[in-house]
Amino acid sequence: MKNMDNRKYVIALMVLLVSLIFTVRLFYMQVIDDKWKDRAAEISENKVITQPARGVVYDRNNEKLISNVVYYDLRVVPNQARNIDSVSLVKLLDISMEEYVKKMNAARKYSKRKPSDLVTQIPPDEFSLIAPELYKYPGVFEIERTLRVYPKKCGAHVLGYMNEVNANDIEKNNYYKSGDFIGRMGIERYYEEVLRGQRGVKYYLQNAIGVETERYENGKYDTLAVQGKSITLGLDWELQAYGERLMQNKLGCVVAIEPSSGEILAMVSSPAYDPNLLVGRRLGENYSILEKDTLLPLFNRAASATYPPGSTFKLIMALVALQEGVITPESSFPCNKGLVGCHNHPTAGSVSDAVKMSCNPYFYAITKRIIHQGKSPNGFKDAAIGQDIWHDYVESFGIGTDLHVDFPGLSRGFVPNTAFYNDLYNQFGWQFETIYSNSIGQGEVLVTSIEMANVVAIIANRGYYYYPHFIREIEGQKAPEIYHQKNYTKVDSQWFAPIVDGMWRVVHEPNGTGSRARLDSIAVCGKTGTAENFKRINGVNHQMTDHSIFSAFAPMDKPQIAIYVYLENSGFGGTWAAPLASLMIEKYITGEISDTTKENRILNANLIPDASDILPPKQPKKRNR
Amino acid sequence: MRNQNDSSFADLDWSMVIIYFLLVGLGITNIYSSVYDPEHPALFDQITQHGKQITWLGISLFLGITIMFLETSFIKKYAYWFYWVTIVLLVAVLFTPPVNGARAWFGIGAFGIQPAEFAKIGVALALAKYLSTTDHLRSRGLQIKFSLLPGITFTRMPLPALLMLIIPALLILAQPDAGTFIIFTSFILVLYREGYAGNILLFLIIAVIIAVITLVVADSSFMIPGLKIKLSGKTGIVLSLVTLSIIFYFLIRSVVLPRNRPPLYRALIGSLIVAVIFVNFIEIGYSKILMSHQKERIDLVLGKIDDPDGKGYNINRAKAAIGSGGFFGKGYMKATLANENQGHVPMQSTDFIFCTWSEEWGFIGSFSLVLIYTFLLIKMIVIAERQRSDFTRIFAYCVTGIFFYHFMINVGMAIGLAPVIGIPLPFFSYGGSSMMSFSILYFILLKLDAERKVVLQ
């Protein structure tokens, strides 16, 4: 047997070899390779996010415009829900069997032991019907989540809405994680970071079925959630809601500003919709319905539409002419319809008269004097100099500039300057006669309704403005400093008196174009506008029914409200926009409406353009009132 | 002759006693941590596994001390009796109602007994007695000759010894308990040490290597570089074997004297044929005969499938637990995966006990435990080799083989080097039967070793 003795070494060697392999393997797994540590964390640790309550939004009278309400998500743990009665569950949850099967398959694929969403965002009233039945379905349970509610059911365009973040949001801001909600438009978007607060994180250890068992490291790495801040807006919800009511069955917008502060009192875009439509699990469905609507209810006309200002623009022309000294308040020009179309009215003997009667040739004449001041003997060069003077004046009224409005998605108007026309007609290839339409608010000039409401506020203030803004307070703190500074136009305040006088006469004198805006108790100052417009249909420009416009402020001496009303394709400014503006003014100042006939006329009017609003083709001819 | 009592303890190997209590003590504290229940915090609480394990330890110690006071001759004399008793128990257990799909348990109240655990003792004793009392290498009548290949005579195997192994192994397989069945192959080590199965061990190692390669490439195919011919993995192996044989042919031709060459050529051709048949056998067995779940276990170890939350759940969690222990571990009672309350690692107090230990004590702990077992196994070989009694030496190798297999498969399984086979880690895993059977083996070995000098007198 001697020869077999060496075999003990073979056996001992096998033992040592196995031990060596184990040691190397263990050293690799436990010390070198981090893969298993990550894997263990993934398996055993759970991060629970505490979402802070989002800030509440109040209006100027401390009424809640946006608050939070508890919704419910139903979640399911596939392993525990193996034997549930799916037919009755589907019925209870009001979903289709296909959807249920799809969700369950996805849940199983994700994890059999961890919960997945089954139905999300069930409103409390629906959940109260589901809750008593849930005990029949083991593995199905609810978790709470707060969603937005808009108790006043108005101001959708102002307030915006929220939905889930997309890949783009996550990339842009690493705060957001898949499944988070983010403010999408309006105030919800602009004040997203103020309203949302800061989420908190708690780390737990979880067991094999995903139930939390204890705090990780006694909460050493946990962070507390910071509540979102509440904000107060300058908006007056009653005025906003009333505006939306008046604007029903009309296209267009209304912007109202408090001249003494620049706070936006109302911003109506029509058609509007109930902001609560874009909350909860019907969000996607409702959104696509709104999106497909040809009247574009999701489009915020007040903030994003640029329109020709029509005759409301004449106010600026008069102020610029006075400031430049090319006319005096008493200057008179004949109503020469050969220059530009007009309606029949007596000759304007003063600026005030011209405003009152909205005389087109008068403003043609004064704008020509602004553009052609004789600074160069060459008419073309003269126009080039004058146009830039004019441009700078108009921009000093905020048109086409950054008004620092605390609102996303704002458009700017357009004020053409010399360079623009040089591009269009070559240098020195144009003069006033080429571009005269601007003088009556047609032509190349474009405005947004916020800009024009601000122009009215400037006139109400006789020469200055605050940047229009929504914010009033952020949790007791005043609005940012930028909204407390006065901005002056290039027109001295002394020149505003004749214009204001003319605006008063527009409403109150027999020949005034805006007499429908008259209120017995309040001195309303206004200016009508009627803008020609064209629509391209099948490649051909068709003239449409004019836009009906009115700018106004009231009362004449301590103005409380400046308003701009723009009704698309509704006709003469004095017919629809003026009375609508006066109703808004009365509602805001007195809180009630004295003339219900006037109110009913507006409420019952359906001014949504249809085929009949496409006028028969004709030579474009400027007429403006 | 010296007093029996004196001799029992005079030459007792106290280092073995220390290792015994060290492993059992670590085992119980580890079980305590792995199944800790705040409602039953007491160490001796009989509802808990650690409480029960202490009871089993008490019973095992009682048995161990009893063994120490037995006469060595008694153990030798009744070796076959032990064997037949365990065979009867193995047959009887097949008529009990199945628990978890296997008829492996005799239930006694809350405690259960697995006769398969005790069969190892019976076989070890019987094998030691048989091999030590007969000069088998000369009694041709009872041998079978392995000469599968022309040119190579494997060896002669004593038929009764083989039957002694095969009968209980088959009874255990009938339960079914594949884990314990595999332990019976550990007795090949004993046969090897005793002069049998010399080439079988080598043959087995080569066979395992070829089998693993075959399984890895079984479902795959590859392209020969430069040629547009697609070959299956199996063809690739066969081509490699042929290439290897050609290399050996040239080696033989250049090194070996011409007159010695023919038998080597025959051996080479024979080996090649057997190897090719073996590859086909494995490939067909794997793809046609094995059940899908058996294939999955093999695929998981080979890394062919990765399904951490499904089929690979157990092994994935076990590896995560061990790997997350790091160098220093998470600390005692701080396992977040291999813990009853967290429940990520299955059977963390029995088959996967190594996970709790390694997670809580890190590499320091796992390496120490590997060292302790390595020391124990080497110590057992030393003990075996210092015997002058054949019976004791053979028995010691049986114990060594059993412990070695348990250690190799249990730890190998937890770290993903062996398929998941449910067998306990000696003295460490919770379980009464294994505790008792390991203790009995251990104490018989101690007793026999303590009398190594008595035998001479």
C-alpha cells in the first residue's frame, strides 16, 4: 500500500484548491466588485418620496383660485392579487377588461412582489363608492395623492394646468423624476418653483414582498419635505368669471389692469374652458378634445395673439404728435376721404374732437407730420428719420417690448422701424404714403391685448405704467421690486389731458363712437376700434368681418380699471366691444349691473364667425372708425 | 492494558473539541441573528430555531459523550448493524406521507428526523469495516474490472463495497433527496485513498471539464473565421478534441520510444472515441432528457441565463447578500437581506446560512470561516493518516469526504459556483438531524482517534 500514500496529498490539495477558489471568489464578490452592493441596495432599500403640498393660489380678495384635493391611486401587488374576481373589479373601477389585463400584465412584468399602478387619479367622490368594496380584492390598495382643484371653475388660461413631466422636462431640470407633475401653462407654470416646494425623501428597508420594515440608518439620510408657498394674485375672480360669461359664444379676449398698480384684474380668452377638465385621469382625453377644437380653446388669445390694433392705436398717434410739437391740442384737419376712408362726421376742430369721432384723415395728417418733420429735404430720407422717431415713441408705450409680465408664453407686438421698411421696400424706397396705414392702427403694426390694456393704463395714469403682473404676494411677501417701479413713456403727462377728454367724449357725447359704453354712475373714458382683417383660405386672401375693439378706463379721475376688449370678426367696435367693456367696468367698480338689457344683449350674442363672415372679395380700402 | 476511561481522554485531540464548539457556537449565534424575532428574543426559546438548535446540541453532546464511553471494539463489532438499521429506516421513510414533495422525514412532535443523515454514518462505518477486514485487492472473485478502453485498465473495484454505497444512495434518491445522494459520491475519495479508482478520479475531473464546456456551448453556434460555414457548438468541441489528439499523436511520436508507442496510440484513439461519445451523450441528455427546471439550474450556474427575479431569484439574493457584506460586513444582527424579517434570501438559516454570516461579517468573516473549515478538513486528513488501524483511517476519510462535500457544495452554491442543492453546512446550518449526524460522525472519529495508541497495545 506504500504507493498509495501519496494520494493523501492529492486529497489535501483538492481541499486547499477548493478553499483557495472560494477565497478568491469571496474577495472578488465582497471587496472588489460593487455590483452586488448596488444589487443589494436595489433589493432591500426603498426610497419613499413625500411630496409637499403645492402652494394654494388666492385672488385679490383672498378667494381660493387653486387649491389641493386628495385623489386616490389604486395599486396592485400581482402575487397577492392572484385570485381576485377580475370581472367584478373591472366593473367597480369602470375600466375595460382589456385595459385591466394590460395593466396587470405590465404590473407582473415589473414585479410580482411590488405594487404597480392599476388605476390612477380617482377623484374622491368616485373613490367613496369604491372604498367599501376594496376588501374583496386582496393585493389591491389605495394610496393618496393630491391634485389641483380650481374651485371657481374659471381662469383656465390664467391659471394653467398640470400634467406629468416628460423626458424633456427631466433632462432640463434634474429635480423632476418620472411620474412627477409639473405646471404646464399660466401661473402654474410661471410660479412652478414657488408653488411646488421641495420634496422630502425617506429611506426604508423593505422586505421581500416590498413592505417597509424599518428606517434606513435611523433616518440619517432622510430629508423633510418643504411645503410649497401660497401666492396671491391681483386677479379678481368675480371679474374674471364675469368676463368669461360675457365672452361666451365670442372669439377674442379681454384684459383688465388696475392702473395704479399694474395688477392684472382679469385676463379672459374666449373660448374658455373649465380648468378642472385638465385634472385627474380624464386629463388626456379632455386635452385632446380641447386640442382638436377648431376655435382653439387652449390658445390664450390675451397673451399670445397679435392683432392689428385698429383705431385704438390713434390715441398713441395723437400723444406722439403733441409731444413732438407737430400739432397743438387745437389743431384741426379736414376729413379728407380722398386720403383715407372715413365715415360721415363733422370736421374735427381739435385733437379731442378727432379722438371722439375717430377721424381717419385727421390721424393720417398728424402721423404724416410725425414721419415727415422736414429734417431732410429729401422726402425719402425724411421718412426714414421720422419713422424711427415714431418707432421709439410707440415702443415707449411698451408695445413690442418686454413688459416683464409674470406669465409664460407671451407674444410681443410689432412696431416697424426704418430698418424694417428698408428691408421691405429698399432704402429710401418708401415714405409716409407707403406706410400710412399704421396711423390708423392697420398695416404692419401689431399688438397684443396685454400691451394695449397697458396703453390704456398709461393714459389712465397720464403718462406712466407699472409692468403688468399677476403676482400680488408670495406668502405674505410683496411682489418683486420690478413691479413697484414706475415706467414713463416719452410723452409728457401734460399732453394726456386732451386725449382723456376725447375719450370721455367718445362715450358721453352724441357723436361719440362708443356711446354704448356709457354708465350712469361711472365716468367711462374709451376709444373704439374696428380692424380690417384678412384670412388666407385656400391660398387666397379673403377679407373677414372686422374685429370689434374697445379700450377704456374708469372712472375718469382716479381710474380703478383699464380694459382692452378684442372681439374677433364681430363688426364695429362701438357695437359689441364697447358695451362689453362697460359691463366689465361696472361689475368691477360697483359689483353689480344696472342695465340688464345691455347685459342680456351681450350674453345672448353669438359672434363666432362662420362662412357668412367671409366678405365678398373687394379692393382693400382703408376705412376705420 | 490501560484503564479504558483514561485512554478515552488521554489522547483526545482537544483542538478538534475546540473546533467543534467554535463552529457550533458561531452557528447558533448566527442562527440567532438570522431568524431574530423581537417577540421571542430569548436565546433558549424553544419556538425559535436557535432555541431548538441548542436542544439539538444538547442531545448531540449527550450522544457524543456516550460514544466517548463506548468501547472501540463495540463500534467496530456493530458497524454492520448500524448500517442495516439505517437501511431499514431509509426503506421505512418511503412509506411516510411526503413533506414538501419528499418522503424524507420522521416527524416527532415539532421535531423531525431525516434518516438519510444517519445513513451516512451507517455507510461510513460499514465501508470502514469491510475495507479494513478484507484484502480486497487479492480476492478476485468479488471484483469487477474496469477496462473500458483498450490499453488502459482502470482498476478493480470491490463489488460489495460498491453495493454498500449504491443501495442507500438509491433509497435516498427515491425520496427524492438529490442533495444527500450527491454526498454519497464523496465516498469515491475514500476508495481513491484506499488504492482503488485511481484513474477514475482523473477521469472524472476531465469528464467534468468536458461536460461543462459542452453544456456552455450546447445551444450555440459559431462561424469559422474566413469561411462562411456555420458550425454548432458540439461540432466545435469534437473538432477541438480531434485537434488535441493529433497534437498528442505528434508528441508521442517525437518523445516516446517506438516500441512503447502502439499501446499509447490505442489509448489515444480509445480516449478520443469515448470523449466524442461522452460529448454527444451530455449534449443529448441536456437538450432532450433534462426537465426544463433542471436545465435552468445548470444554465444559472453557467451564467447562460440571467433572471434575477425569477428563476435565478434564490441565487441572486444570496449573492447580493454576500457581496453587500463588503470587507468588514454590516455588523452582527444588521443583515438587511439574509434575515428572516427581511426575507430576501430564502432558507437563510439552513441551506443559505453562509449568506447571513458573510453579510454581517464581510470578507473578514467569510474568509475566517473558510479558513476554519479548511483547517478542520486538513486536520481530519492528518488524523486519518496518523492511524495505524485501517478501520479508523478509512472511517476518518469517510468523515473527511462527507464534510468536504458539504462545505464545497453549500458554500459553492451560495457564491454561485455550484448549482442550488439543498444540503447543510456542517455544525452551522439549523437542523436537528444534520446536527446529530455530523456530531456522531465527529465523536466517533474523536473516540477512535483517542485510542490510536491503544490499538497497538
